[in-house]
Amino acid sequence: MPSYRLHYFPESGNSYKLALMLTLCGQTFEPVWTDFGGGVTRTEEWRRTVNPMGEIPVLEEDGERLTQTAPILLELAARYGRFGATSKEEQFELLRWLFWDNHKLTGYMATYRFMRTFTTSADPQVLKHFRRRLDDFLSILELHVQRNAFAIGDKPTIADISMMAYLHYPSDEHGYDFATSHPAIDGWLKRMATLPGWQSAYDLLPGKRLTHYA
Ligand SMILES: N[C@@H](CCC(=O)N[C@@H](CS)C(=O)NCC(=O)O)C(=O)O
């Protein structure tokens, strides 16, 4: 059984994707809290010794450092036979939603939430632009989960784990009250939270938190 170490910070939904997947697959990991707010991932030393892409999360697997949540989730799904695709068509769908999530939903939500809640001087015009884009992405997801219980049909996959990560944080951090604005997304988040072993990010990822300005 591989031994895992996860370099993370608690507000990182990307870290949560891996923490949740490992937990739902019955695996444990050593949490390695990382001073993202203090700028450690921007240092030359961290990039040389931990991740040349300068990003959190990093999953160490028996000492090998892996980055980028999408390929890691695909690998874990194959390894544990959980939350993966069961046909060529499903695999295509899985990749379609993972790419959409990384580029659009997580890409914009992570940045918007960070600027809105964890910085002091976000440019209102930039926030407005991100919010407008997110409203569009969330309306796409809302329609999809009105018609489907999960991203791909009637069972949860790593596409759901990836897409739910940033949306499940407290409303006052991302600024959406999904129960009111996006009831189908709210229902889908609640379905995901009933998976055996499910835990929230702030339960799975301990340690010092970023200052919350909202
Ligand atoms: N596509 C990457 C995204 C990782 C990512 O953007 N992580 C954030 C923290 S949650 C980060 O390290 N950002 C640093 C930056 O954008 O410079 C993944 O899925 O792992």
C-alpha cells in the first residue's frame, strides 16, 4: 500500500480534491501544511525541491512527487477501482468535465474566492468580470445537475469530486447561496456529502488558516 503525503493549505479546494478522493477510497495521508499565504510556493527553493510548477497541491507517493489534480484523480480512480469510468464513452465524458472544471469552474472560482475573501484590495472591476463568468459556468452546471444526479449519469465520479471542491466551502467565502440561487447544485452538493466517509475540506485539511476578510 503506498504511503501518501499531501502538501496543502486548508483553503485550497484543489488540495481538497485529493484529500477527499483518498479518504473516500479508504486511504490515509500525512498532511503537510504549506505556507501558501506567506509565499513559500513562489520561492525558488520550493519550486526546485517540491514543485517546479509552483502550485499546491503536491501528492507524494512513496517519495515520488505528483502534481495536477486531474491526472492524479484518474490514477487513483484506476488504482482503487472507485469513482472512475466504466466505458470508453464514460471516460470521454469524465475527461470532458475534468477539463471544463480545471479551465472554467475551478479556474475562475478559486481565483474569485481568493481575491474576494483572502485579499484586502481586490479590483472591483476584476471581481465583477470573474463573477459574470462564474454566473455563466454555474448556470451550465445547474442545468446539467437538474437533468442528471451526477456529472456522468447516476453515479458519482472524480468529475463530481473535482467540481464540488470549491463550491462546498462556506457561502461567505465564495459569495453564493446555492440553496437560493442554484437549487440543483445545492442538491448535488448534498448528495455528494452523503457518500460514506465524506468530510468537508476544513475537517480533512487542518492547520493555520488564511485571514478571512469577507
Ligand atoms: N490545475 C492545478 C491547479 C493548482 C492550483 O492552481 N493551485 C493553486 C492553489 S489551490 C496554486 O498553487 N496557485 C498558485 C498560482 O496560481 O500561482 C491542479 O489541478 O492541481
